[in-house]
Amino acid sequence: MDATLDKREQIRMKRLATKYIIIGDILYKRSFNGIILRCIHDEEIRAALEHAHGGAYRGHFNGTSVYGKLIRISYWWPTMEHDYCEHVNKCEQCQKHAHLELTPTQ
């Protein structure tokens, strides 16, 4: 361990390191249920989101469903939750065909 880190930081880093594994040149994260998820780079995130949201699945699913699909195809990145919600909210087809919440006029 790095000598510049204090004792608490060293313990935190060791605990965090147990959640990751490197196979070849690829970093993977162990999920809470033991599934190994591939950590993807910024340039791969958009393609993964499009694939899970409207690509091969062709469903234009909501954010929660997109998250589930990303986990099932074994992808992970730190800002995943924010990114999939933002992607779904920006999808033109979803906005065009979304269920409208109708409120009665006064």
C-alpha cells in the first residue's frame, strides 16, 4: 500500500479492491449476487445504453428496465443510474409516444 495513505484510507481501499477483478486487460466488478460485470469506458457507454434501450430489444423501456437489461448483459460503470435515466428522458421516440398524464382543466 502507498505510504502516503492514512490507515483508514488503506482499509477503505482494501475493502473496495475486493469488489473488482482484472481478467486480461479488462476490469470487472463483482456484483452483490456474485455476477461479474464488465466495467466499460465512456466511449462504450452510449452504445450499451442504445443497445439496452432500443437496440436489439426494440422496446424503448423505462429507466429501471434499461438498468436490468444492462446488468443482464453484464455491463457496469460508476454513473450508470444517472446515465440510463438521462438517456431514457432524452429519447425522442419515448417522448413522442409517452403516456400523457391528463389533468382536468379548471
